[in-house]
Amino acid sequence: MTQNLEKSKYTLLYIEDEVEMRELTVMFLQHYFREIYEASDGEEALEIVKNKNPDIIMTDIEMPTMNGLEFCRIIRQEDKKTPIMIATAHTSVEYLLEAVSLNLVKYLGKPLKEDELLEAFSLCFEQLESDSPTIIKLNSELTYDVLNQSLIHRDKLIPLSLYQSKLLDLLIKHKHRIVTYVEIENYIWEEKVMTQEGLRTLVRKLRKLVGSDLIENISKTGYKINLHV
């Protein structure tokens, strides 16, 4: 995905109080955006949002005057859709849950890695072009963050294996139809061979986490997700 990322028509607001970090990141990212606006704290960023209306926002958490989460809370009071990514050197479940509650696109650890950045921006471009939601309510108590592949039960983060998150991703992406066994094999197992027992075990374990009624088995065909909210 990242290797095919090309210069986009979009603008970016990048908020980072460390000057050297900000300059290096902007130098790297300028090849992929029509224009990049820079801010050193949340207050300065709010002025840029007001005057420039950027397409995508990336902000650090730890900043003087107004930190990144405070800035995001203010933005989300009026703007629910602009993709926002947040970066921090101090990863924690508390920060991740806050990011989910603010409908942020991606939670990035610092130091930033080039491949992760490009993949995150590729996801942002897809979101802007498709206007698809990234936070999915599975039922009244369960939420799934598609881009961060995080399952949340109320305020508790539930760990998922790689195969579990990929199956959930695939079913949600095609929530209006049955996903066939062949599609599941190609997407999850890729070059490996999928056995029926392996698939049944995967579905059984995922159902224990999300509820047995969420994933429906369509005999001799595949599976379908039933979102009740």
C-alpha cells in the first residue's frame, strides 16, 4: 500500500512542538500533500483550522499551552469527519480509548516510522474518498475501531489476534452481503491453505469475544456479519 502512495490533492495540518522533529517530518511528507500547514501547539493549530480548513490533521499529544487531546476535543465539537491522527511517545490503553472516543483515524507511537506514516495517510486518503466510518458499533456495548483494529467493550480494550482482526475487517467491509469461504481464505490465509477446521476455530474464538449472534454461518457458502445498531 505504501509503495504506491502518490502526491495527493489534500492538505495537512501537522502539530508538533519540537522544531527539528516537525521540520524533518514536513520535509518527508511534502511529497504527498498539496500543502502542509505547521503549528507548534493546539492554540496555534485552532487558528489554522479556522482559516485554512485542512483535509487531514496530525498532532502530537504532549505540547505546551494546549495538548493534542484537548485540541481534538475542541475540533470534534463541530467537526466529526476530518481525519485526525495523534502521535505520542507514551503509549497507553487510556490514550487509545480516548482516541477511539474522539473518532481519530490512527494512534501512532513515537518516534514516527516512515512506513507506518505512509500507510496511515493512505488510510486517510481512502477515508476521504469513500466517506466510510472507521468506528463501528457492533452492538450496544461493543465498538470496533477499523483502522486501529481495536475491539472495545465499554471502556475495556479486548485483544484480538491478527486473524481475528482481519476476519472482522473483512466481514464489516462487506456487511451487506455474505463473504464466501474463498474470499476469507484469500484475504486471511493468503498463500497458505485454509482448512475448514481452522476457519471454524477462528470463527468460534471470535464469537466468544463479540457474541454468537453477530457472525452468521451461511451453510456451504460463507459468513455474514449482523450489525444490530
